Amino acid sequence: MRDTKMISENDESIILKSVFNGKLDDIDIKIYQALRENGRMSDTEIAKRIGVSITTVRRRRLRLQEEGYLQIIGLLLLRAANVAYADVLVKLNQQAKIEEEINEFINDAINNPRVYEVTQYIGGNYDILIS
């Protein structure tokens, strides 16, 4: 049986401060933790939650994004708009000998206007997910 332990937000804060060598303080880390919990949380909600002004949250969140510490990613759910779509799992033939052909296939998928996402996997049952 695998022993898994949850770490507290305070312990996580200590670890993150160490990893980022003091470049993030408690407020930065609390902003990150709030957004990790709910990526749609507004600056106003974060400010209330961590006890600082909205301006402080907005300024710090923007700085974290501009400096590359924080990336906010959106996901478009086509199902919500009743749009027909398909996820295609691709398993590459192990006999595929030319990496250029594989890269060309991936580039063609990426450049197809009907494809909105191409994800490569290493290992597992499939190699590529095309949506």
C-alpha cells in the first residue's frame, strides 16, 4: 500500500518559497493556491479570501503572469454550444521510421482549422490526442 500524505497550505507555502528561492512571498503563493483551487476566481474573490485589497491581487497576479510564474489557461467546451466534435486518439505505428513523417503529421493536424488541440503523450496506449 502506498503511503500518501496531504501537505497543508502552510507547508506548501514553505516548499514553494524554497523552490522559487524567495522570489514569491506569502501573498503570491496564496494567489496561486486560490487560482489552483478555482481558476475562474475573480481578483475580488481572491482579495476577500486572503485579506488584501483587490488592487494588490490584480497587480501581483499580472506580475506573476508577466514574469512567467503563473499561466492561466482557458478551455473551450464545444459540447456546451451543442457543436459536433470528436476526440481522436492516435497510436503511431512502431514501424514508423522517419521522425520527419511523424512531425509532418502532427504539424498538419495543428494547422488544420477544424482541429483546436493536439496533445502528444509519451507512453501509455496512445501517442496523440486530436480534438
